[in-house]
Amino acid sequence: MPASPRPAGTFPPHRSPAPSSGGRVHLGHGRRGAGPSRQGPGRAARSCSSRRSLPVAGAASAAAALFARGAMERCGAAAGGDVRMCQTVFPAHANHRGELSAGQLLKWMDATACLAAEKHAGVSCVTASMDDIQFEEAARVGQVITIKAKVNRAFKTSMEVGIKVTVQDVLTNVEKIVSVAYATYVAKPVGAKKIELEPVQLLSTEDHLEHTLATERRRIRLGYEQVFQKLMQESNKEDTFKEEDAVSTDLTHVQSIELVQPPHANHHGNTFGGQIMAWMETVASISASRLCRSYPILKSVNMFKFWGPSVVGDRLVFNAIVNNTFQNSVEVGVRVEAYNCEEWIKDQARHINSAFLIFNAVNDKGELLIFPGVKPTTKDSVRRYHGAIARRRIRLARKCMLFAKEDKPSDPWETSNQAYVSYSNVAALTHLAAKQGWEITSMLEHIKIWTHEERDVLSLKVEMQVKIPSHVAFSLLSDFTRRQQWDKHFLTCEVLQAVNEDEKIYYVTSPPMTGHKPRDFVILVSQRQPCKPSEPYVVAVKSVTLTSKPPSPEYCRSEILCAGFQIYSDSDSSCTVCYFNQMTSGYTSIIIFITLSLEGLQTWLQTDWFVVMIGGCWSPTQVLRPPLLHQTVLLAAN
């Protein structure tokens, strides 16, 4: 694809935007339905009116009045649609334990995220899906819930909205994170008119990061079903029905019906997605309670996906049943079907939603209870049983990736976690490139070298401007099998797995350092092309573990924590190539940075190659001074 110059307003890889109030604009207060008038899709953001004074004496009383009415705080010249909701947890919102009901929280999350989407789109929006949700903290009566929602990226007609939920104790002022989630909303203008959403305005480094990673999260959503089906095939081969005292899943079936009334719907008559999620949580909780003989607590939700709309007057039938248990947790599946009057008489249901909710249960001492095993009795319950196992494998893989330590270099490459390892690979490079505090340590001809030191982690950044189109540089740098043709530091390089067009796993061997064995690497290379001209080409590299390629006594298995290239287009015939590498104490890293200079339209065989190599272990006590750096940099030209 031809390269395009980087437009004004975006920042090159070596220059970050100035921080701005933590990435947010201070907000004014307003009520739902209040605020600036709509200007159509993709309108430019306008400043909100100034804060109105509250007719209550004292700051504490003012805050209490604000929380009591569930004030919505919305942004003025915002990066996308920034919205904030604050709510005090009252007894009416709580369960038997005095904690905020998960269903009520889901309603608030959906409302806040939907308003953020509509703020960006300028038209009505509907919930398409909500990614896996993990609840880390419980909110109790009297505490304050704050929900922040922001549009991270707009695609053609859909948007990813990031949601962050925190709870604050008003007495101690301690704030904790309850959940971080991502939802997808679709713009639904009135009538048959179609719109294409405007891009999100990116005002801070955080905005740029989330905007880039939104594309990676979208890849995970689109590929989820394929991964799930592979795991289902593996699960079906296992004979797991061994417990003699297992409970039949049929005993946990619960059916409930709701009539959609005007308070449950938006101004177009479509049922709020958050309301449906709250009803699903209620019926799923009842199903789980029949198995544990206690009050279950919702801990996580596998993706909510809305298959179709429902409107005022529809009858919604909820069917919930336990699919499987896993010691201290139980998965409940919920299916939602909608009927209008005519469909109700003919028994013609519309499947509008399905979700899988995971519950825990505790005793009076707060200790986790162990759930009894279950046994499927029908062909459909066997399918659900194995499906729960597959989803759990994906859920645990996601959790391991999200909460893994930064200095853990090598992740296992398995069917259940491939999407998340790839996401982690690209995300780690993106975060590394966006770090603040890079210090320039050397300037050679056409080459700049920076370092970044944080605790026991040393990061290196090398930048070069080259006279070659960005897509050509990307093609050369992303194909590791070409390294042997010009790089003496690659003894062998073979493709172990060609996962897809963008993901490959290589096995690389390297000559020995002085007094050491030859080294080998098993690396994942993730390559990404930009969605728009201002974004870079990305080649991300990290070590992975393959059971089919264990360490060999002949080699010293080495690890790459985070490395890779970002290639920015400067013009149709030139680009900026940046190489990044992150090293921790105790790991051996090899950094290979390739740049090339083309004369006119000569082929790549006539290019000059420059190789920058750093090897060996780095100790956190070492400081990489320019003289030392010059000693470790090898410039070689063919």
C-alpha cells in the first residue's frame, strides 16, 4: 500500500504530546437530556455550560446532593465522548449482604457508556456487546460509585467505549477499582439514513494508547468464536463425568418473564441493554443458588452479545441453567428470547441475547464455598458442559495475561490464549514506545539512541530516517527468514508456526558469546499494518514457550521480553524506523536493528544494511554512558 505523509496534529515516535490534566478535561455538571444541542454525526465537541451552584450549604452537603441525584459529569472539548456518572449506593440498590447489586451496576455501566457513545456520534446508539467483565471489589451501602466512560476508537458505524468503575468510601476517602470493561456500541440514526462516524480526537498519550489497542481488542472479539470452537473440540475428547454424587443440571433450570415497559426503554422504544443485563443477572443468581444453597455473588461475566433488539411491549423470556462447576465457582448460561403479541400467540421466539455468568458463594465467615459437581443428562447439556470448560480456559488465559508481571518474558502459546498473547505482544510494544522520560545517549550519523531506566528494567530506543517507502521497510523488517541472507548473528531461522498472515512463531539460533553456549530463541512476531496514514506499521517481538520446542542442552535458551519496530511514513519515499527493546536483570537479550538506504528505485539487493547489536546481561547497577554505548554498537555495511 502506498505511503502517505503524516498529517499535522499527530506526533512522531520520538515526540510525545504534552500531558494534559491526566488525559482528561475538567467537566461540568448536567442532567440526562441536558447540555448542548445535537449537531448531527461527528459534530465538533463544544464546551459545556459553567457549573451551576447547588442550593445546599457546605461542601459536604453539596457533594451529598450531587451524588443523591446521580449527577452526570460530561466533558467539553473532549477526546471522543467522555462521560462520568456518580451514584451513592442506597439500600434499594443493594443485595442481602448490603453490597451493590451486580445487576444495578451493569445498568449504570451501560447507561454511562451509551451516553459516551451518543456524545461522540450525535445520534442514538445501541449496545452491540460488552466484553468480559471482572468484578474486583464490592461496593457497600453508603459508598460512592464513579463510572467513567470514554470512546476509545470509532470504526465505520460502531465504537469501542472504555468503562472504568471505582468505589470510594466517603469516611476514609479510600478509592478502589471495581471493574474495567470495554463495550461496543452501534450508531442507529432515525429512519433509513446511514452515517459514518468521525474519528476520535486524541488529546493525550493515554488517548493514543487506547486508540491503538482498540484495534487489537476488536481482533480478539472477531476471532473469539473460532478459538472457542477449537477448544470445544478438545474438551469433547475428554471424559470428565466422574463424580458419583454429581447433581443433575436440570435441577438448576430457572425461567422468568418480563414485560418491557416505557421505563425500561430509550426514547426510541428500544429496551436498554443494561436493563436486560440486570434481568439476566437476577435469573442467573437464582439458578446458581439452587446448587449452592447460599446467596451467590457475581464475579465475572463472559461477553454479553446482543443479537437483536426488543421494544416496548415485548415479552422477554429468560432461561437460566448451570452449565458446569469448578470447585469455588459456577457458570450459569442465560438465554433471552423476545415475543411481540403475534409471536407470543404463535410461539415464534426471537433470540436476542445470550451470556454466561460466573458466581462464587461464601459462608458467614467470608470463606469461599465449594460447589458440588454437576452431570449433564441430555445432548444439549453435554454441549453446555464442555462449552463451560472451553470458556473457562479462555477466561483464565485472559486473566493471566492481564495480571502477569511485566518482567515475565515467556508466555505459553496455547489455543486458549493465542489471541491474548498476540494482544499482549502488540500492547507491550505500544506502551514501551509511549513511555515518558527517554534520555538520548548517542547521536550517530542518521541514528539517534535513547535509553529509559525504571527499577530493574532498561529499555533501548533507536531511531533512523531512511529513504524508502514505509510499506517496503515493513515488508523487509517483518520477514525474519530474510535475516540469514545478511545477518551473521542469525545462524538459523525457521518458521515453527504460521498462525495467520499477521502472527508467526520463529525458532532462531545465534552464535555463542565469549565462553558461553550458542543461544536459541522461540519468538512470536506480530505484524500490524496501519488503519490510517498517521499510524505506524508495527512489528512486535516477544518470547513464547512451545511444548513442541523445549530447551535443548546444546543451546542456552534466551528470552526477549519486549522488542520490535514502529515504522512511520514521512513521505511517499521516506520513513522513520524506530526499534525498541526492553531488558531486565538476569535475561540475555539480542537486539537487532536493521535500517536501509535505497538509491532511487534500486532493488533491496542493492541496499546498504546497518546492524545494531547489543548482547549480554544487564545489571540494574550499570549505567549505559555514551562511551560504553559506542563500544556495544556494531555498524556493519554489506
